[in-house]
Amino acid sequence: MSEEKPYRRLESQDLLQQIAFRHGLEAMAASEEGRLAWVTSGFPVEIPVAMDVFPTYPEQAGAIVGASKIGPEVCGFAEDLGYSQELCSYARASIGSTDRPDDTAMGARPTPQALLACNNICGTVLKWYDAISEMTNAPVFLLDTPPLEREQLPHHRAYVRRGVDRLVEFLADTFNTKLENEKATKVADLSSQAIRLWTKVLKACANKPSPLNCADRFLTMAPVVSSRGMEHCVEFYEALLAEVEERVKGGVGAIRDEQTRLLWDNIPPWFTLRFFNQLAARGVGFPADTYTHAWSGAVEGSDIASILDGVVDVYSNVYLNKGLEAKVDKMCELIKDYDLDGFVMFSVRSCKRYSLGQLVSKEMVTERTGVPGVVIEGDMVDSRLFNEAQVQTRVDALLEMFV
């Protein structure tokens, strides 16, 4: 008889795999039909979807490269072209696999007809997409969202709204399509439904024991990132929420013996999600994280004008587009709402925008909440930059505080 694992598998993962397979097929079909766009993770995807332009995400492809444990090899292809190892590993994986698709185990990405970037998550995306543009001849559109200090001022909103209007014009010219009211409101409604369901899933993790662990959320976030505005995205989160609520009702946790509840900050190391399962064996769970909560803004509206205004509000206010104080506020809020004992901050060498200021914010969060934290170092895709023994030592030091 096999030994029982310390964590429980979600039944919804089977549906998730079907959605991923479907997304890949639809992306290839869209490329062949001349209506595929690569988009950054913080891009207002509702607009291209409403204009019958299919989106696919190089960041998700990078996560798959990491999970497939071919990150060093594929990132190395970009380094062979002269790109620094200091460059974002999502960008290196994307550039490397585009340059040498036949040498990449997961094969070639579908060729895009446009590259849509929004710099609300980082500034690397523009140069990254410029490099892909040189390889594919696909034009680049940048939606510029200047960083916010506090509230969004009227002139800032007007500037971003003009950028959104230009995006609609760009897509109309590039793909010979147009934004129509009926399709726009339907897509916005489907997107909002998915966001609301996902938010309920996240909030359910405040229960003890938490029905989901960190690794669960990192995997199940995929549709809300890549398929917002599509019916199958809503269907998936209806199924996931039902399973989560059933766990909560039965007092069933994601891990079998939850003793310590921690917050995770930043992108995960995709090549070693077992890191969370190893901690689960020690009774350590992660009911909340800053990464998956990033997709929580719903674009709502009854007509094109109000929908585009909603896009400005949601996508300008991504918390990576704000100052350090906003991140500290978010972490403190999560620690309180989810009744967490401490936190782990993953300093990702590739992601400067997300990791900048973590040492300072660590002290600020502990001062405001009274709970301890630790900073560990590594990368999200490139396992060469992850020292497992060193990470384990630092996490052990944190866990000793709870004994």
C-alpha cells in the first residue's frame, strides 16, 4: 500500500489540463488564420478578445519551460545570442525558443501577427517584444501606464485612456476588425464573472485548514490569466469553486496536517513546485500569496465607453505599477485577513520590478504585523540560479520560530 501524500490533489486539475490543451490548439489555429497576438500578463486582454484576436502569453510558455526543467537550456539559447543572464528568464526563454524552436523540447510557439505589451508589470516587456518583432516581423504595440504614487489623477487617466483608444485603432488596422458593443459587453461580462469566481476561490483560503495551497493556486490561475473573456474560463472557475467550497464544508485542507500558515511573495520557482509539497509534509501551508491576487480587478461596463474606462482603472492600478507602500499594504492585509503566522519573500533574480525593495519591505511588514519573515533567492525559470540547500536553511530558520 503506497504512503499517503501530505497534500491532496484537486479533481479540477483534469479540467485544467483540457483547457491548456484547448488553448494551445486555438492559438495554432489563430496563427494560421492570421489573428494571433502575443500579450504580456498585465495586458487588457478583454479588448483583443472582443475584437476576435486570440491572445497567448509568453510568460505562461516560460513557466512551462521552467516546469519542464529545460529553463537553463532554453535561456542559454538567448545567452548564445549575446543576452545577459541578468535578463528576465521569461524573456530569455521566449527569445531563445523563438530563435531555436527545433532545439526546444516543447517545440515552436505559434507565430504571432502582433505583439501587445503593457508596461504596468515591468519595463523589460518593450525591448523583449522588440527582439521578438525582429524575429517574426510582427508589429509591437505598447500600452503605456505610468507608475502611480497614490490615487490616479485625471490627467493620468486621460493619458492611459488615449492609449487604450489607440490600441483599438491598432487592432482594427492590423487585423481588419472592429470593436462592437455587443461583443465587447459580452467579453467584459465573462471576464468579470471569471474574476469574481477566482476571487471567491482565493477568499475561501482564509478558512482553516486552507482548501488550497500555494502550488494549487499557481496552477489554477492559468485560465484567469490567459482566457479572461471566454466562456470556458468561467466554466472552469465554477468547477474549481464548487470543489473548494466542498472542501471547506467538510473541513478538508489542501495539506493533510496544517500547522503553520505562511504568506508567499512573488512568482514561484516553476521548476520546483515540489518545494511547497515538501513543506506540506512538515505541516506548513501557504493559504495566500501576492502573485495570484494580482488578477482581481474586474472590467465592467454597459457599453464600449464604460468598458474602456474600466480598462483604464483596472490595468493602471496593478499593484506592481505602484510604490513600495502599496505592496507592503497588500502583504499586511493578507497576513491579517488569512491569519498567517509569517511570510516568505522570494527574491527573483530575473524579476527586478517584483523583487525590488524586498529587504526593506520585509522589515516594514514585520514591524506592522508582528509576524516574522524570511527572504530567499533564486529564479522562476532558470534553475541555475536556485540553491536549494541555501533556501532550505533560511526557511528552516524561519520555521524554528514557530516551534
